[in-house]
Amino acid sequence: MKKLIVGALLLCSTALFALSAEQEYDARFGALLVWATNLNASALNWNADCASDQTKEGCAEWHAVLTEQFVMFIEAAKSYKNEEGGDCAVNLRGRIVKHEVRVAAWNVNCVNKPSNEACTTETTALATEVDVLQKELAKCAATEKL
């Protein structure tokens, strides 16, 4: 789980850094990435403090709040629309948001379910998707302004 969350954080940071030079900044995209980064950081903190002992005081409440926040993020991010048929950066933004929705759904449905086969499969798929998106982001940044 830590690798998945760290990968998501790295993808968000890379995308935000690449966007900093953009002249036509997509504020909604930037806000969604900041929100996703903060949620993933909170999930990483919860994992460090509570994953091994969920009966620890405050852990259940913390997890419930995190889950609610991830659900709100999913709803907001699903309504994100980017321009169709645009340049590399525009197309990549939509894919990054969809990826962050998958990470959020994974956090809601799969945290502390290591033996769940569907969650294990999704973990692998998300890790692969992070690698693909990072490579495409680097390629896109090399050819045009994000």
C-alpha cells in the first residue's frame, strides 16, 4: 500500500511541477491534484499510525473521515472535464484525474484487505499506470509546455 500511495504522490507532484510553467493553467485540474496529494498523504499517515493496530484510539474515526473525504473527492473528480482532442497536456490531464479517482476508490475499498484478490489486482494495475503516466508526462513535457 505504501508504494501505491507514494507512487500517487509522486505522480501528483510531478504533474503539479510540470504545470507550473504552463501559461493556460487549468485551475480545476490543479485543485484536484492538490486535493488528491493531501488525501494520499493523510492515507499514508493513517497507514503508518494505524494499519498495524486499528483498535488504537482515534484510528477508526480517522479512517471513517478519510473514507468520507475520498468519496467526496471521487464525486468532484468524476465531474472534471478537459478539452477533447487537445494537445498532449490536455489529454494527459484527464487521464491523471481518472487515475486519481482510481487511487481514491482503492483507498476506500481496499485499505487493509491484502488478501482480497480484486484489491491485489487493482494495486498492481495502479502501480503500472503510475509508471506509464510518469513516462508519458516526461515525454509530453519534453515536446511541449504542459
